Amino acid sequence: MSETVQPQRSGRLNDNADMFLQVAKDPLLRMTISATLVLDGVPDRDAVLAHLERMSRSVPGCRHRLQAAPLRLATPRWVVDPDFDLSYHLRWIAAPEPKTLNTVFEYARQSVMSGLDPDRPPWTCTVVEGLEGGRAAVIFKLSHVLADGMGGIAMLPFLTDVTREPGDLGPMPGMPGNHVTASLPGRVLDAVGANHERLWSFVRVTGGPALRHTPRVIVNPIGALGTAARNLQALRRIGMPGTDRLSPIMAERRGWSRFAAIDVDLAALRAAARSHNATVNDAFVTALSYGFARYHEKHAAPVGQLRAVVAVNTRREGDSPYGNYLRGGALTLPVGTGDPAKYMAAYHDAILLLREDARQPVVTALDVVARALGPFVSGFMGSVMKHCDFSASNVPGIQVPLYFGGAEILAMYGFGPTFGTAADITLVSYRGTAFIGFNVDSAAVPDVETLVDCMREGFDAVLALAG
């Protein structure tokens, strides 16, 4: 078939993703995501290669590496890697003994700790065959600047099929181009133009509403002061959430990742949430807080509060489905093993407020200021994240069966970066199951199995609410 699909155009990181990139220079804050798919059999190699080739031509950044702008005049630009080699990004290995899912998690966590090559497109795909029962697994490793959780879900249509025998995928997209000169003067002009466009976009987003509200300020100055105060409160909560750890036992940070996972019935979790006018995300955070409270009780160090980083998707209409539009807001949460319904109600209100904060104009401006101030703000944000106790992310997935290279996907686990916390917990929903992945810094939590057992108790307590 002729290649009629338009080539992908290269672009730049948004300000939020650029801040992630700067923060990740600290090894304890490395922003590498891992996702593990469990398959019912070994996928077809040619089919996998064809899908990855299509993805590399279609998704921004998958055939590109990042090029810094001269003098940091703009955020880094994605430029085509002239030496792109798909065989580097796809690895195919046999599972070592004991050939279980934990074998896969062990390989995945070691891979995450090794980081990514900054001179190549920031992703790899490893197929692990020979697991018990004839199963296989796929481990994707990618930089957080390439995609957040929702960006990863948006990439699935390029990687998977909805039937075991794939149909016609249509013409292969054209090869992407850079659309920008490689010369230093050209790059300077390109960066200046991009910076002008970015600032003008910021003015449109924040200045337009300000002008529209000017008559209201004249008519209702008290209301205008209330809006300004709301923005300042949001800035304080998002930008300065606290620099002290609340856990007396999960204090050390070494970046020693350990992976674990549990499965929870999604319908039951949704029913528990709805029975108390809450969301799945509220029930998820409630189960985690219960689990952490139980973990502290087992160590004879009961705690009444913990600080959590809760991920907020800040995509607006017209934004790319790919890339990083994640903002992590820190919440000081009351925790305990009492009535989970009481805690869930409190978390519902706190998370709702956090989402409103993340969309305030002054918080949007924080990204622009952070990029302009560079290392100073990055160091400060890194220090803040290291003093949070845990992070949580809920990624709504796909509820129909998917196939990877002709093999059925049975499970889908996400392992987000710890962001300098003691543990990151990511929920990915797929086919009626909440697949929950734990990325734990074992210097903070040396007995990972105990923590996971406590988390199971937390989910059991929340699921009991539906009864």
C-alpha cells in the first residue's frame, strides 16, 4: 500500500514536562516508568516489530531524542534520531528460574534502576518468554517526559489489536521529519520563536479570563479578592506542601526499587466507592492510607498523618493525548485503621480541592516560572518530593480484551517512579480488574512483603463497605 499518512511533526516539551526532566537529574528522582503486560502465550515477533515500527512513526518522541535549546531559550525539542535502530529498543529474552511473575518484576525493577540512554529515544520493549504455564510478558520502560499514565494508554492502539488475528492496520505512517534547521543560528531563532509562542499561549490562557472578569472586579471587588486569595491558596498548597516527613519509620531514601503487585476486583471497588458517594480514586487512596496505617501499627509506630503525592491529569481540550500533563499535588492525609468510610469522605473533598488547585491560572504560571529559574526551582521541588511519604496514581484503562502480537493480554501492571517518596502505587484498570503495582524504595521499606500484606488488608476493609 502507498504511505498516505502524514509524517509526524517534531515538537517541544511543555513546561511541566521540562521541569520533570530537570528534577530527574537527581538519581533519587529519576522519572522512569515501567509497565508489565502478562500474555497467554509468546507473541509473534514479526507482528510485534510491525506494531513498534508504526508506533515509532506515530507517537511523538518514540523515534526522537531530546535536543536542548541554546542558552535554555526554550524547552528541549524532540529531534529525529538519525541512527534510530528498532532492534536496540526491542529485546527478546528467556525467563530465568523460577519463571514466575516475580521473575518478570525482578527484571523490570533492575531495568528501571539502570535508567535510559539520553542519546536515544527514551523507551525500550522487552519480551520475556518461557514463563510457567506457557505464558510470556512484555516490559515497557519509558521516560515520564515521553508519556504519563494516560499517555501510555493512548499509545496502546498502536501496539495492540482487538482480535487475536489482527486485521488490516492501514498504510504505514510516513517517516517523521525534524522541520527545523540543525544550525546554531537556526536553533536560536527556532527557540526564540517557540518561547514567544509559549508566552503568548500563556497570556491567552490566563490573560483572556482576566480581561473578561475585569467588569466583575469593578462591580464586585470583594469577590475578586476572594478569587485572588483562592489562587494564592492553590499556589501555596501545590508549590509549598511541606518539607518534613511524617512517617517515623519510612525515612531513608536510596533509590533501591522493589516491585510487587496485587489484583482487586474493579466492580467491587467501584461499588464500595459509590455506596459512599465517592470515586474509585477515593476508594483507592483510602485503601492505601489504611494499609500504611496498618504497616506502622505492625512496627509499633502508629501514625495519625502521612503526606501523599496524588497525581492529577491537567490535560485541556486540544492538548496532545501523549506527552506528560501530570501534576503531582501533595496532600497531608489523616490515616488510621478505623472506619474507612470516614476517611474516604475526607479524601474525596481533599482530592477534589487538589484538582481544582492544579487548574488555577497562577499554578499554570508556576510551570513558566519554574522553567525560567531552572536548577533552583528544580532543586526545591526535588526536596519537597523527597519529604513526602508515598505517591499514588490512578490510570483508567481499557475494558475490552487486547492482543499483543497475537497473544492475549491477561494483566496490565504499571510501576510509576517513586518521585523521591518511600513508595509509589499505581492502579491500572483493565478488563474489570484493578491491577495495582508497587514501586517501593526498600531502604525506606525493607520488608516489602509486609507492606503488601497490609495493603491487602486495606483493600479488604474498603471492599467491605459495599456490603
